[in-house]
Amino acid sequence: MAYSFLNINLNKSLLWLIIEKGFKFFTGFLILLLITRYLGLEEFGKYSFIVSFVSLFAPFIGLGLDDILIKEFTKKNFPDQTLLNTSFALKVISFAIIFFSIIFTSYFLNYDQILTLSITIYSASLFFNGFNSLESFHLSRDNYHLSVYSKIISQLVLLLFIVFIVQSNRGLSWIFFSYFIANLFYALFQFYWYKREFKWAILCFDFKIAKKLLIMSLPLMVGGLAYIIQTHTDQLMIKYFLGFTSAGIYSSSVNLIGLTIFIPYIFQKAFLSKIISLKEIKLKFNYVMVESYRLAIIMSLIVGIIFFSLSDYIINIFYGVEFKASGGVLALLSGRFAYFFFGVIRAIYLIVNGQQGLMMKSLIFSSIINVILNYILIPIMGINGAILATYVSCVVDLVVIDLLNKRQNNFKFFLKALFSLGKFNMKSLLKNLQ
């Protein structure tokens, strides 16, 4: 079934996706404001450090299985119950290993009691990532609404819990306990939707399926880890070299920019399948790629100009005077949205041409560059060094690797779009994507 919105035909899955992402953006924005204002500069620096630290381990728990599972549930090569239980067991085993690794690492690094407790609670909340296997099962059967219901409920629980924490003046560890409770609600509702129709067989593990899943998901797990390193290394190293206050100044700006990522994400989900279908129609495919880049450039200019020109005002309104120093950082990071959107268009091109391997290699290489530059530049230039390292690694990821690969024309599409922005036609782009 298709729905019409702004003359765009939306299928059911896309409609639910827009509802979910829109709700998450709104509540995520409120949660970010509440946490930032409540904690203040230094405590928010601790909060951001904990999130970044634990996030480095998260890809090893998810194992990159979620998208693989949707495909496998759809193909029905294995019994659903066996596939579900095997994937869930793999995630539980990986969680146990990673959880104790995180605890050992935090103890070895001699963090204070509150920091260690917060890391422990937040790490424990990752256990419920195993229930993403149930979400993959629902999505494979087009039950998108069940996934959205679970996420909306968990997000509401998180928001209400954060409001309670702020009103009752609780400590940092309580904020991470709220994430634990929210993830618990997500897992319970995913399990509830499943139990309404099926039985859960606990002893149902297949080693051959487990081996196949791990082999297929390994590139996705490595790619996910590289992305986390790319997006969180700067925050960890700022804390290491400059302290929690500087981490709070930087992270408050990064989180605001990060909220905008849902825009290119929805574009990818909405039009990827259609662009793939255009591969054999060369002229039409080339036109859509150029128009997509024109859209990305225009959106990046709009978002960038807003953040750059109004950065001090935005920080003052949303965060307060204490975060005044974040205004300059937000202005300098205003171009980061372009990396998100250009990255999505480039990913679409590489997926269409079967070059996912190149995408993963460029992400890994740029992540290594990011780590090295942060380590070198932050002690010399402070926060500005982290910003410079970010932009250099983004250019390496999106441009340099493409220039070294002569088999693809992605960068040519970008250049053509850049020098012909005046020809952008939104109506024509949408018409070609119907």
C-alpha cells in the first residue's frame, strides 16, 4: 500500500520509518537539552566520554547481524526459530565477553567510582541489543509498526525518566540507568509482539548457522567499528589530552550536528531500491546521481549556514551561558552535515555498483587517519585540532579513496553537481524516483 505526501508516494515501511525518525529526533532533542543543561559543562563532558567509550565496544555485541538477519528471515533457508535463537545466543555470548572486557578496561584505567559505575550500567544496557534479532524478524515480515511501537515506547520511557532525574536532582549514574530501563522496555515489547504469535524455544542453537552468520556479518561489524572510531575518537582524545570540561564544550556541539543525520538516512531508505533499479538505464541513473548530489550540496549549505551564522545564539538558547565556548566549535563543525549527506549518496552509488568493499576500506583507512591526526593535533591545537582531524579524515573517506579508484565515477557526479547547482530540479528528481 502506498501513501501520498507532498506528491511523493510512500510505501508503508517508509511511512513508519519517517514516523519513527521524526519522533526520535524530537524526543532526542529534548533529552539532549535536559541532560546538557542539568549536568553542566564538566559533568556533560563525563557523560559524553562514557557514551563514546562504551560505543567503541558496541559493534562487537551487535556483530553486524541485524541487516543480515532480515535477509535470511526473508529467504527462509533456515527455520525461523533456529535462526532467531542462534543469532540471539551469539549476541548474548558476545555481550558477556565484551561486558567483562569493558569492566576490566575501566578498572585498569583507574576511573573514579561514579565513572566506573556509570560505565558498568551503560554497558549492561547493551545486553538488550540481542533483542534486535526479534526486530529483524518483524521487519522481514513487513511488521514495521511493531518495531516503531517498541522504539517510541522506549524513547518515551527514556524521556520521562530523564525528566524525573532532573526534577529529583539525581546523579550521573542515574542517567545511564535510564538508558538501561528504556532498553529493557524496548526488549520487553519486542518479545511481547513475538510471543503473541509464536513460541520461544530456548534450546535451539545451530553451529552451522552460527558460523555462516558470523562470516557474512564480519564485514558489517568491521565497518560499524570503523564508523564508531571515525565519529567518537575525537571526543575520547579530547578528554584524554584536555580534560572533561573541554570534552563537554566539544561534545555538546557534535551532538547537535548529529541530530541532523536522520535527514540523509531517510533519503537513503526511501530511494535506494529505486536507484538500484535504474542501474541499467545509464542516462537516467547518471541524472539521478547528479541531482541527488545537488540536493545534498544545497541541504548542506542551508544547514551549514544556519549553524555557522547562528551558532552562538543556538548554544545560548538551548544550552545556556555556561556553554558559551561551544558556540565557536558549533560554527566550525557546521560542515559536518555535508559529510553525512555526501556519504549517503556515495554509499548508494557504491552499493548499486557492487563496491561495498571499497566503502568499508575507505572508512577503515580514514578512521586510522582520524586517530593518528587527533593524537598529533589535539596536544598542539586543542579542540581545533580535533575539528581539523575530523575534516581531513572525512575528505580522505569521501574523496581521496575515490580519486585513487579509476573504475568509478562518483566524484565526477559530485563535481558536475557542484558546478551546476542552478540546474537543480526537485520536482524532476522526485519524478524520476517514483
